[in-house]
Amino acid sequence: MRFMNDYDINRALLRFSRGSTPNRLRLVETVENLMLWADRNSDGWAYWPKPCNAARRAIELIESRTNAENDAQERTDATDAEVTAALKPIKAFLTRQGVDHKEVLA
């Protein structure tokens, strides 16, 4: 399972808010909103794997572990199709939870 903690998400927000990667920024904002929603409605993002699993594709597009990955992501934005595919499981998860996805999606 891929996971981003508060620090990872905040770093990604900083990385993508200063560049020309609006799709990646949207994904980071959505993952942050999902994390905050999970924290408000459960034991927390770190302890409830379902929201994190739903965000797996989004996390794959925004998480990086090296400077080379950072540079590549900051130079090349995610495609609209990648964003749509990454948001689909998040929407499905929220629907199963009875939550209007507009409340969480950026």
C-alpha cells in the first residue's frame, strides 16, 4: 500500500503549487482533502486503509522519493486521462461511504 503522511502531502503541495503542473496540484489537493475527511470520520488516515487504497493512483502520480523523480514530475504534468483514472476510485470509495464526492475532490 502506498501512503503519504501529512509531511509528504505538504511537501507535494509546495512542489506543485510553484510550477506549471495544475493536474498534479489538483491530485495533491484531492489527496489532502481525502486525508482530512478520513481524519474527521474515522480513527484517521494512517489507520484506515480504504481511503488510502482509493487514492493509490493519485499518490503514484504525486509521490516521489528522489530528486530526479521530483524534477521529472515538476517538469511534466499528469495528463487529463491520468487524472480522471486516479480520481475514479476515490469517487467510488466516497460513494460507497455515502459522501458527496464534491465535498472532497479539488
